[in-house]
Amino acid sequence: MSPMAGSLWRPAARVFLTLSLSLVLPHRRCLVEGQESDIKERLANLVYDGVVEDLTHFAPVEVLYVYYKRGVSVALGNTLSVSNTTRQPEDVSFNAAPDNYYTLTLVDLDAPSRSHPSQRSYRQWLVVNVPSTMNLLDGTVVTEYIGPRPAHDTGPHRLVFLVYSQVFAIR
């Protein structure tokens, strides 16, 4: 990471993951639908699937809730169809601190394929300066949402939403 990039986010960056689109963050009690044992099982699956190892070496601290059209939600490692995720999510939320700005991104851990991820963490969407209200329209789009588009015969892809707390608005 460049020195400039590191200065944009708080050193102990609050990271919110949602994988496949969803990952719960293990060191904080989370309010999500379903039983606590179900959450633990899904977390174990994410570790088993190598998401934590392939993505990060620090413990996330929050849950990110992502909702697409027609009530399709991202939930702790669930599988979503490409047809349900062609347009950017309608709602993204988490327990944001007031008066903070955030960076939201969606990355593909398995680009171009899980067996040959030479483009790991391929950026599918990037919005900076998102206010604590998580109104994405108020943020600055750096990379337009392209959504999941795995190539034919590359198998399922692990996609991850990440949110970073910014120290200041990026100009």
C-alpha cells in the first residue's frame, strides 16, 4: 500500500465485510436474522472457504447489511445469482459513527477463477466519501458498479463488500 493510501484510512481501520456476498465480523455481537449457532456455522464456512485468509489478516468489527432489488439480501456467505446482482444494491447499512465518511468497495476474490486467482480482489465497485447515513448517492463513485460477471466455466466466485472508515473526505 502506498504511503498516501495508508493515510486515508484510520490505522485500526473499521472494516465491514459482507461475503458472497457476506461475512460477519467475529469480535462483536451482531444482530442478524437467524440463530447464533447458524452465524457461527456460516463463519466457520467462510474460514473453511479461505475467505478470511485470502482477503485480510485482521479481525473485522462490524456487520454490513446489503440488499438488492426484490428483497434479495446478502447474508453471511449466501449464494446469489448473477441475475439478482446485475444492478448495484438498493440499500447498504451498518452501525456507522455519525459525522464519519466511509469507503465502500466490492471485490472478487476469484478473478478470473478460483483455481487461478491472478486478479484477486478485482474491484467491481468503489464509492468514497459515503456519509454515515450510507446514502450512496451522496458519495463519490470512483468505479461504477459492474456486478458479478464470472466467465463461463470458472465456477462460483467469492465476492466481498468492504467498508473502510475514512479519516477525512477525499478530494
